[in-house]
Amino acid sequence: MSDDIYREIILDHYRNPRNKGKIDNADVVIHDSNPLCGDQIDIYLKVVEGQIKDIKFDGKGCAISQASASMLTEMVMDKPLTTAKDISKDEVLENIGLTNLGPARIKCALLSLKVLKMGMVKYYSDKEPTTAEKMEKDSNLF
Ligand code: FES
């Protein structure tokens, strides 16, 4: 697909974000921002029997950060936590599809993945501390 098509997809997710909002009884709520620009993402997760039964995000910021969050929620909805925790930077960037992202824009695109990974560490730290420690070490986003 050409960059133009990806741009349209990003704008569509930015203007009509999927899974935007809050979950009242979320198992995990996690927040982070990009210190360079102040853009923010909150992620809410509802986990049932090891599966992401619901995920919502809230936030403000540039089109890439918000569209990427919207796309990420679609990638992990109804997936086992084990699948979601293994999502890589490359998969997210591939999903965004723009080939010419500079380092600053890459941070925009990966902000929601960073927040999701932080949420997973938080989730596991209560239940399986060794898994949480391993995730924190393994993750090259931290
Ligand atoms: Fe802040 Fe994109 S400009 S995340």
C-alpha cells in the first residue's frame, strides 16, 4: 500500500477512534506521556481468564499517537495477554504503515505500545512477579 493510503487510515482512526473511552471496573489503568511534546495516553484493560476482554484508551495528542492507540486496541482486543505482551515495536510500526517516520514520529507511534507494556507489567506484578520482572527486562521500550 502507498503512504497515501496509510495516511488516510491514520486520519480515519484519529477522527473516528476505535475503543476510545474508559472502563469503570478495569483491572489495569495505566498512563504515560511523551515528555517531549506532552501527548498523553491512558489505557484501561479488563482481563478475564488470561484474555483481554475489553480495552479502551483515552488521550490527547498528535494524529499518529492517537491513531496508533486506536489501532493497537484493535490488535489486542479479545487476545490472550500472552499474545498482547509479545507485540513488538516492528509490528506496531508495520501496522501504522508509514515508511518515512523520523525518530520523533516513531516515539508518537509507539507511545500506546509503551503504555500497554507498562500496563502488562503492572498486571503481572500483582499476580506473577517473576513474569513482570522478566517482561520489564525483556522490553526494549523501557
Ligand atoms: Fe506528541 Fe506525537 S507529537 S506523541
